[in-house]
Amino acid sequence: MKLSLSVQQPFQAPNLVLKRGYLKKVILTALQHLDIEQDCEIGIACVDEQQSQTLNATYRQKNKPTNVLSFPSEVPESVLPMLAARPLGDLVICIPVVLAEAEQQQKTALEHFSHMLVHGTLHLLGYDHETSEQDAEEMEALEIAILHKLGYDDPYTVIEP
């Protein structure tokens, strides 16, 4: 399986260096864990809080920035077999929110960013954590397993100060 990755990274942070190869590794680990064999395409944009808030207000009616927004592809199922790669959609990751959450959760910036990348990829594939407790548990279990394969601890474990 191949992954075509489009990355727009206008927002940079000195304590979060994102390399294309690493981004691909994280996403491919998620796709392989789910036994997806078809070539795929994903777009990633790293944005600031204002851009995130605007998109979150427009598409989710929540007027605040958020860590990751997922925009699944709307290509009809009937068209997919004709495509060389399955377009999964786009992820918009708000770097300042991810950095603040990482600090609050006592994680490295890269560890939390990786979690958001896995979380967003699962959303692109149709997983959801807001419709039912069962769906949330399924999605969290997948995130934990995928992040474990990447060498990270359970992202939902609360660290006591």
C-alpha cells in the first residue's frame, strides 16, 4: 500500500518538528492496523488558532479552536474502484492547541501530535466517538493499539501531578 500525502505547514513551532516521512509512518501504521490495502491519499494542514476557530465555527458550529478537524472525502463509493488511490480526506491540525494540550497532559509535543494524527485519520475512515459510548470505546481502543505500535503509551492515561 502506498500513501500520497499533501502537507501544508504554514504554522511552525520550534518544539514540534514535523517531517514528511514521520507523518507517513504514523498514518501508514494506522491504515495497516485496520488492514487497509488500497493506496490512499490524505491532506494535512497545520494551522493557527484563528484558522482552527473559523473552520470549527463554520463546520461544527463550535466557536473555538480545536486540536484536529477531519474532512472526509466525499467521493462516491461507485467511483472509488476507478481511482488509483482512495482519497480519505483532509486533516486540519491546530498546532498551538496541540502544544498547549501536550503541556497540560505532560506529553511531548510529538507524542500528542501523533495522537491527533491517528485520531483524525480514524475520523476520515468513518470512526466516531460522539454518537455512542460503544463507538467512543472502539475508537479509543484503536488509538491505543496504533499508538502502542508507534512506541507511545496509552494517550488516555491520566498522569497525576
